[in-house]
Amino acid sequence: MAARLAFGNSLKELRFLFCQTGEGSAAVRAFVRKSYPLMKKHNPHTPILIREALGTPPRVFARYGVYPCRTEE
């Protein structure tokens, strides 16, 4: 599991957006709660941003270098 949480050098930023109370965001909240400490431990210089907003569908943004963000919903 720890090897999957170590990002490559090309990843510049990782952003999680989700609703703090919505059922659709429950899995993302659980993942962030469980995995954030390990992600930061293995990637101390990569910004990991967590944004909670009411009614927001769960999304993950990954930024690689100067190219546009890649979004997963």
C-alpha cells in the first residue's frame, strides 16, 4: 500500500474536492482520512490540498508540470 502512495516526480499537486456531509462524498472522506498521513509521509514536498464545500460532487485534480490539470470524477 505504501508504494502506491509514493508519487512520481512529475506530479506537482494533488487536490481533493468533496462535500463534507454528502453521501456521495463518503468514500472520498474515508480515503482522505485514512490515506492522507501516509501520502504526506511519502511525498513531503508535494502539495496535497483538501477542499470541502457543501453540495460539491467528489473530484480529484492532479497537476503534472505545466500541462493542464487532469480531473477524475
